[in-house]
Amino acid sequence: MRAGEHGREVAEAIASWTASAPFRTHREYSDDRLAMRIVADEFEPAPDFGGWGMVVGDCVHNLRAALDNLVFAAARQHHDPPANPDLLNFPICKDTQQYKSAMGRIRGDLSDTAQGLIEHVQPLRNVSPEADLLWILHRLDIDDKHKIPSVVSVLTTEFKFDVKAQYEDEAAARRNPPDVTFCPGPIVPGLVMYEHRAKDPIKTTEISLSGSSRVMLETTTGLRSCGELLLALCNYVWSVFDLFRRELM
């Protein structure tokens, strides 16, 4: 399936970019040295958000079209040619009324078995319909008709700061237990990722950083790991095909 190739393509491109350690920071002190900040720098090399978004959009469209083609193939098995070929599509619904309305337009062209299979994988059967992979696919496809999918941000994962602040004397050190704020992202150049505040001027700091980054995709359920989500969508659509293949073909 072409969508699978695109899913692997963008997942591999993102993995290659994140593996190149593009994440850089620098430290800043306030003028009175009562605060030290770790600030995100420009990515180097820069992430290809626009290019990745176009591949994501192509992948999403192909997956959605493959499901529609699956329904058309099931209709042809019931009677060929279908009575209403222009109406045939794979309905993806998160509520019962919407589903009944969508199925009412195509029910006459499908066997009872095919109708049951379509209903079996509907998001409305999920405890959290909006988190269902088919619903996410449906929404990405609709949104991409108006704009490229938003591969928009980078988040840190398993990120750790080990910061040791030093002061003029031991008394100042005792007066300054750690008072810090950490922001994991989304990361943009200039983001204050870590801030260490003090009551006495900070003389110097020793900093150790560790962690990795992930490229995220905007969905109706929030930010999701782009590569992981695409591969999950491809695998889920394949599982729907396998279900139809076992039962109908």
C-alpha cells in the first residue's frame, strides 16, 4: 500500500533528524544574577516541518481512499455493478445517529456481513471515540483538505537537567534551596526550558543535560508523535483490510 511507504518514509526522515542531535541550548543569567535560565537555540539542521506535513497529508489521503475502495470492492461482491457507486464510501462515525444516516445511503449495495464489519470498527464503539485511530484518520483527512497537516513542534522526552548552583559562601548556599521551573516544550527557539531562581546572586552553575526529542503532529486529541501515529494508522487500516479479507474475499 502506497500509504505504508509514505508512513515509513516520514517516520524514517524524522528518526534521522532527531538522531542527529539537533537540540541545542545556552544559559543566561539575569542582570542581578538572581536567576539562571536554559534557553533553546535554533535547530541545526532545521526540521522540515513543511515537507513532512506534505508527506503526512499524502499518507492520510491514501489511507482514507483505500478504505473507500474497500467498501466499493465489498459492494461489487454483493452485486456488480453496484446500484449507487457514487455514494459508496467507508463511513467513519463517532455517534449512532451519524452512523445510521451514513449507512442509510449505502446499505442497499452491501451484504449484511459487510455492513456488520463496517459497524464493528466504528469509532462510536470505542469508549473514547475521539481517540479512535479511524476517527483521527478521518479528522486529519478533513483538515488536510483545507491545509497541510500541522507537523508543528518538538517535545523533549526523558529530558533531565542536573544543575548545581554555586554562591559566594556556604551561608548563601543554605539560604537558597532549589527553586526551579521546567518547560518540556513544544520547543521553539528562545523557549526558556529551565529557570533557576535564587535569593542571593548565583556565582556560577554546573549543568548536565540528557534526553531526546520527538516531532509532534497536531490532532483533535492534542499533540501526537508524528512518526509513531502514522505507522499506527497504517497498521490499523491494514488490520481492517485483513478483517474484510477473512470474512468476504
